[in-house]
Amino acid sequence: MINLNNLARIMARKRGKKRVGRGQGSGKGSHTTGRGAKGQKVRGKVSLHFEGGQLPITKRLPHQKGFKKKRLRGYQMLKLSAFNIFENGQKVVVKDLIDRKLVEKGTRRVKIVRGEPLGKKLIFHGFTFTRNAGKEAVETGGTIE
């Protein structure tokens, strides 16, 4: 039974997508097919950085200097034995290392790697440790915060 509420679905005509550049009978022109008149964009694809024969900006600018390691960017590496200069039981932060010129000025993150044994009980605050360096720091009686 046909009712008014489902009339639109029954009577609706499904129309396919217009295919451009397939002749006069396609319904979408045959000559320019939506590309406008003459010009370079009509005849083929133009890359984004193409500047009409002028030397592109990517070739005009100089190469960027240096090579940066992404994996440990921002980390300053330091051996565990470097902490032997601190007093027994002292709390060590990155600022203390900068004051004693063990790491560069402006360093925020320090990763501690295992070196010669640590002979003092220290409290480490705000450092990243390798697995073995962390074990050794705790075994000597120190703590990691």
C-alpha cells in the first residue's frame, strides 16, 4: 500500500554521479569539463611548490645546520660516578649540577647512566635513570624521588 509517508522513498529516482570529461552526453560538458578555459592548470597537475619557473623557495633558502637526535633530545647524559662529589645524605637536584658545572646551563632533564660505583647515599630528585644505574643508586642506600 502506498501512503504519503513512504511515497518519497518509492518514487525517488536514484541518479548516478556526473562523470566529467566523458563526452557531450555525460551531462557535464565535453570541452573544458569544469576546468575553465586555457592555462597550465587545465593541461595537467602543477605541484604546490612550483612558482612558474622561478627558483622555488625550497632551493633559495640555505640548508639548516646540524643534526639533532630525536630520541634523547633535551636530555643531558651523566655518569653515576659524577655524584661522588656531593656529601653523604644530600638531596641532589638539577640546579646543583648546573652550579657545579657538571651539566650545561639551561639543562632541564638529566639522564643518569651507570659508570663507576657510587660510594655515597644520596637523595635524587627529578632525574631519569637507566635500569642498571637506578638499581645501583638504590643498592648503595640512596633514594629516587
